Amino acid sequence: MLGKLIKHDFKSLSRMLVPMQVIILGATIIATAMFSFNLRSDSGSLLTGTGFDLLRIISAFMSVLMLLAIIAASILVAVVIFYRFYKSFMSDEGYLTFTLPVKSSELLWSKLICAIIWSLISGIVIFLSLNIFILFGTSSTSFVNLEFYKVTAKFISDTNNMFGNALVLPIIEFVLMVFASITYTILHIYLALIIGGAVARKHKLAAGIGFYFVINIIVGILSTVLQFMMMPRLAANLSLMDGQNLEGGQILTSLISQMQPYVLLSLGMSIVFSVVFFMASNYLIKNKLNLD
Amino acid sequence: MNQKTLECTEVSKNFGSIAALHNVNLSLPEGKIIGLLGPNGSGKTTLIKLICGLLTPCEGSISICGHEPGPESKAIVSYLPERSYLPDWMTVLDCLDFFRDFYEDFDYEKAVGMLENLKVPAKARMKTLSKGTKEKVQLVLVMSRRARLYLLDEPIGGVDPAARDYILNTILRNYDENATVLISTHLIADIEMVLDEFIFLQNGQVVSYASTDSLREDLGKSIDTYFREVFRC
């Protein structure tokens, strides 16, 4: 059943999000074209003449507009994800959602998995659109600009030569952190909306936004306390390093190992809070459903 | 088959300090069409929501063919709410696919046939349909399942009299010997002829539960007349 839920949830999100990604890529291509046009006219290698300044102003204006469109569209992705969640769980559609022969946890899993997949897709599209811009929109002399990639490749190989395997762990941790924080953020907002829906008779959405901040404050206090407890240890370790006369690469590797407890703590907290959010959400939709 | 289709034992439901249902005991057999009747605010919808698992009782227990409200009971209960619950961006055919995916007892061909009889455009999006047509689509979906228990909350309120007859006939024709149909309504006169039994609810309590025949034989009254007597304002 989970597979079927995911299929239908994904379909209902894609209906709105696929066109949005197309808009982002389309806007990128237009902005890139405008930008390179401006660059080339600056360097004087292109057209000159009357009316040309106006064209330049328009193209500059357009490229800024496109940039704003890209930013707006990526924010809208999040809005769409949470709007669909709200509609399916809190509105009249809830009468359909909650009479399906599935477990409440399956409903949540499906919504979570679809939201994560779409966050990743949206991230990839933005990455692609940045690369299109760097490749085609940053050179005044040639069609493609590979300079950025050459520099990046050199930086990566230099870093790799210098630190080698020492960087594997932090990179893995970074990837895990990204996943954990996406999951955490989605479940945080889901829980807030669910509490809002369960508690409020009217203005469920507004109540949900309010509870988002309430949860935020509670988590903030808890994590500050935990970090405060870890701080003295970290500081002690760092001051220990101070007297050891380490060189370049060694400083970094030593720093990475000293930071480990701190990184693991923050990763662990994201995971623990995500689990708590999921269980609380599941309990509420199972027992405290409050549809109009 | 001794097992009852629906068993409610001392079910109570409060909303804050307001008691919507108080100590409801019901035991419904299989193979009957039963009217759930009562004035506005008597707890009809609350009772139906409890049975289909949209609400949890504060006290007491509910069992549908031996299952507590949950995934197992939802698979054999076909519920028609008194509002539009289909996503408005879906087409009628999308809705059929949705039901086919989730309900094993859904008869796709039958649904298509019923939609044709009611002249519902199958490719139209839900949001383009009138309120009455939406109700027809929902009723077709719900009645195209081979469920054990049908819960119909105000099924004929918004449709025209001609469709009303078709719908009542549909309910009659679909009712096989294992299934029980519970219909909540206050349009008693319209559905009276199809009811085998009726339940009167008032202020969250069951006032009477009897068979239509016994009412006619013993008191010589129709349910409609009886209802007007019991709930006189």
C-alpha cells in the first residue's frame, strides 16, 4: 500500500512541480542569454548604434527578473509541498485520505518520502541552472566558459593531494547532515501543521504556523543546553592543540577529529528530533483527528 | 453467521464539554438497509465518523465484522461523507483509478457503467462539475465497491429527484445478502420505501431501533409520520 500512496502523492505533487522546474530552467536560459549579451556589448565586440542602450537596459532588467523568478520558483516548491500536505490531511480531502485502508504511519511515510524526493529534484535543478549560467553566461569572448571548472578541478586535486583520506569522513558526514536536516525540516513543518489542525477549530493554517515557532523554540532551548555541555570539552581539546606545533595538513586532520563529538551530536540531534516529530505526528493523526 | 456487521458498545464521544454521543449501544445484522434518522445535531454524522475511523470514541468500543476501526475495517467499509472529498484537480477517471488502486473490492467496470447511466462526463475535472454531479460521482465510487458495510451520510441531499430515484435503485440493487447499508438522512419520505430498519437518534442517544415492518404492522404508521411525532418541536 505504501507504494500506491507514494505513487499518488508523487503524481499530485508533480502536476504542479514539474512545470515549475521547467520554468526555472527556461528562466535560466533566458537570463544566461541576456547576461552574455550584456557582457559582450560591454566589451564592445558586438553591435553599436542608436536604440542599443535601451536594448541593454532591457536585457539587464530581464536578467535580474529571471534571477528573481528562479529564486521565487524554488521557494514555491516548498510551498507546494506543504500546501499539498495541508490539503490532503486537514481539508475536506482528509475524509478520503483517512478512510483509505492504510496505517496512519504509511500516510506519513509517503508524504515524507515524496517531499524528500522533490527537495532533492529541486536542488538538482537549481544546481543545473547555476551550471548553465556559469558555462554560457560568464564569458564575453567565447561561447562556453570552462575557467570555473578548471579552477575547481585544480582545487579538488590539490586538496586531495594535501589531505587525502582525511577528507572522506567529513564529506560523508556532510552528506548525512544534508539528508538529516532536510528530513528534520519537513517533519518539523508537518508536525506543526498537524498540531495546528488538531487544536484549532478555525484558522488551522495560522495555528500551524504558530506551532512551527513553538516547536522551534523548544528545540532551540534543548540543543543550546546540549551544545553548552559539549563546549568546554571542545574548547579544552582545541587549546590542547595549541601547544602541539602542528603543520598545515595536520592542523586540519586534528581539527576534524576534535570536532567529531560535536558533529555527531548535531547529527544525532537531527535524527532524534525527526523520530520524535514523526511519532508525535503519527499519534495525533491516529487519535486526535479533527476534520471540519 | 452469528457475527454482527456492526457492534457499538457503550460508545460515547465528547467535543470539549459537549457530549455528541452518549452511551450508544447498537448491533446491526448483515443484509439490511437501515436508516439513521434524527434531527439536526443529534449525532448522526459523529456516529458515522466513529465507525469509519475518522474519530476515536472517548469511551466504549466499535467493531466492524470483528475489526476495530483501522486499516482492516476501512477495507470493508465504504463511506460516503456529506461533503466533496475528492481532490478537485483529478478527473473523474483519475478518481476511478485511485479507488481501484486502494480498494480491492472496487468494481471498475460497474463504476464506468453507472457514470454513463447518470451521464457524468468521465474526462471532466472534478472542479468543473456541479455540486450535484460531484455527489453523483462520489456515490458511484462508493456504491461500486463490494463492501460489507456502506455508510452513506446524506446521500441524496443535493441531487435532483430523477437522479435520486436512480441512486436509491442503485443502493437497492447493490445490496447483496452480506452487506449492510446505513443511511443517514432527514429526507425520510424519499427513502422510506427502501429501509428495512431504522434508528432514531436524539441528543446523542438511541431513542429507538426497530424494523420498518413492525412499525407499520403494530402502529400502522410510516416512519415519516412517526418521526414527526417523536421529534415534534
